[in-house]
Amino acid sequence: MNEQHTAKAFDADLQDLARMVAEMGGLAEKQVADSVDALAKRDTNLAQRVTAADSAIDALQREIEEKAVLTIARRQPMAVDLRDVVGALRIANDVERIGDLAKNIAKRVIALNAEFPPPKLIRGVEHMTDLVLEQMKAVLDAYAHRDDSKAMAVWRGDEEIDAVCTSVFRELLTYMMEDPRNITFCIHLMFCAKNIERMGDHATNIAETVHYIIDGNPITERRPKGDTTTFAALTGAGQ
Amino acid sequence: MNSLVQVNQSEATDATPDVGTKPKVIARDVNVYYGEKHALKAVNLDVPARAVTALIGPSGCGKSTFLRCINRMNDTIPICRVTGKIEIDERDIYDPTLDVVQLRARVGMVFQKPNPFPKSIYENVAYGPKIHGFAKSKTDLDEIVIGSLRKAGLFEEVKDRLTESGTSLSGGQQQRLCIARAIAVNPEVILMDEPCSALDPIATAKIEELMDELQENFTIIIVTHSMQQAARVSERTAFFHLGYLVEEGRTEDMFTKPKDQRTQDYITGRFG
């Protein structure tokens, strides 16, 4: 970390921003875990709580935006400080989207009502969730400790989530072809899987932002990608 | 037909580098001593033509000292000694055969505090061209004065009172009068030593706007204590600290991702 500013209040502003981002990240992690928990345990009450709790994440995002704008106006941050403030804005944006995606899963749990897929099918989604939660935890740690190598590891680690997502898609397609009565919950599950895959993308976005805050340059190499669901759908339809 | 086209193209590419890419001012291993004090240490800097270059750094870092080397203002200080080489258009300005008065006509200077002569607005601007013999007639002189006042963005405000004293103007107007005075002798380089530090934000904005226009025809080097000003007006920024030129680069890089920790500490306000 850099040494302190001559104006101590500036340090306090930046620390406040970082703390709010970390808090927001923690809330989002919980939302993701709870939403998939609700799905696995068929717990509509929990799903309802997840839907309601999303507003807290949104409120924090607004607070971060206000604080960032105020800090820019008051302190005219330069160099690493400027990247810090812009980075907080960007990360808050990604975390807010993750929260929305978790809320969307919770809504689907409520929509499914009594109609629940066999647990075997949910296992794939749960596995994806574990991976995404690991990524989120790692990237938020990387942000809190300004750890570039950790951020880069997250950035490179999204491939596995994509791969599991593709296999879940294949599995769901098979189910739907077996019996049209499976279609409703399979479609919902597909969206849940896609939501989680999107969360992984947001985690890599955050990793890019963390790298930018530390290094000052965007990442130029190409990210490994394993999401081939588009092809999965095509081959599935052709069978 | 083909060969003709090719010839034209090669002429074009030959002609371009002279305009923008060759540095206007080149400093090599420049050291300045005030008596025993080593104020500027082995400074190397290329200043691009027709652009604004900002020199930043804490008080006493040597940025003004360096600025004053470029038109040999340091010659006026008896205990001051300059070593190394400074070239303008590849001509060594410390060459003993060089006419310093001529040099200072080519390298104009604007100071922190507006310092108009206690003469009329007209005379302030006309003085330089007169002593350098730039105007053959009164009409010539009128043209130079009006043109310079226009370029300095001041003409419209003073056209009805050119005979009034320059010191009767507001601070911002006085500073623009000084800029008009500097450009009246058609210099190639304009040195500005904190030209806005005594001005209010509106007058400052006018000077900055003016610098933006002037850089089309002049090479401008500005010393400023305002980082925001350096970020706003300059294309390149050089950071001085304790007599060393620590880092120099494109302004956008200097203020978003400086390479040296000392630059980072200074521009983010972390110097103790």
C-alpha cells in the first residue's frame, strides 16, 4: 500500500470507499449462496428473503457512487488514487449485477413453486455455484489486499465455470427431449446456470479492474474461455 | 504515372518529420550552481515544438531554475553557473558568440506576477517590436500591436483605451497584456513561470484557453504548482524533485500511471 496522504481526510475517503465495496461484495456472496441454497432445498421462504435483500446491495451501490463523485469533486484524485476511485465505481457496478442475478435465481425458485427438478440435475448448478463463490471470494480478497497475482489467477480461472455450464446445458437438453413435462423446470434451471455463468464473468471483470487499479494498464492478453453453450444447443437440437 | 505518384509520396514522408517530431529545445546534462548550492543536477529533456510542456515539482525542486536557463535569465545572477548544453533548433544557446538579446527575443517569458511597464497599453506591446526594429512604419507597428493583443485575447476588452496605463487593467488582463507583449516580438518559445498563480479562476481559464490557441504557433513551457493546470493544458509533463528531473512523459500517462514512486507520491499529495 502507498503511504499516507498529507491530507489525512483523503485517506479516510478512500478507505471508506474500499470498505463499502468490500461490504457490498460480502452481501452479494451471501445472496448467491442463499439463492442456490433455496433452489436446492426447495425453500421458497429463503428465496423470498433473497429477493427482498437485494435492495440493500442496490443502496450500497448508490452510496458508493455518491462517495466516489464527491471524492473526485473534493480531492481531484490523480494516478493510483484516481484509479482507486474509478475502480470502486466499476467493481460496485459488477457486484450490483451479481446481486441482480442472484435475485433472478430466487425469483425462479418462487416461480417453480411445487414443481421441482430431480436433485441430480441441481448438483451441476451447485457445483458451478461453489466455483463462482470461490472466484468471488478470491477477487474480493485481491481487491482488499491489492494483490495483482491473485486477481490474475481469478481472471484466468473462469474457464472451469464455463465448462461446467456447458455440461449442465447438455444434461438439461437431454431431459427436455426425454419428456416435455420436464421443460418448465429445465428452462428455469438453464437460466439459473446461465446466471451463475454470468456471475463468473462479472468476477473476471472485477479481476480486470483490480489489475487496472494496481498496474495502471488494462490486461492485454486474451482470456481463456470455455463457454460453448451455443454449440451445445445446436448439437442438441440436431440429435 | 505510377512512378510519379511514388515520388510524391516519398517527398511527403521526407518533409513531415521536420515539422512535428524534432524537439524544439534540447537540454543535455544541464547543471546549475548558485554559489555552492547545486540547484539542478544533470537534467536531460527534449521539449517538442508547438506544444505545451509543463514542469511540475515542489518548491525549490529546480523547475524555475531550469526554465530560466532556456532564455539565459540566470546570466543576470552573478553567483549562478550553468554547465551542460541547451540547444534551440540545434543551436547551442550558451555559445559565447550568441547574442543574448536576440535569444530573449526568440524566447519570451511571462512571470508569476503580471508586470506591465508603467506605460500605455499600446506602448507595452509596441516596446519590443520598436527596440528590435520590427516595424518600419507606424502602420506596421499598429498592426503588430493589434495583432498581438488579438492573439492574447485582449483586444476586444481594451480597444477603446489603448492609451490608458497598462497598470490600470485587472490582474488577468495585465497578464494577458504581458503575453501580448511577449508575442509581439514573434518569439518561437514562450516560457511561463506560474502565470496564473496570482489570478482568479476565470482569468486562469482565459489564460489556459489562450495557451491552447498559442501552441499552434509557439512552443510553450510552463512552470506550474497546480497539478490540475498541468493536466489540463500540457501535452507533456516533466516532474522535478531536489534538482533532478525524475520523470518526463505524456501528460495523460504522468497523471494516471506515473512510473516513478516519487512522481506518484507528489501528484497524489503524499509528500511529507
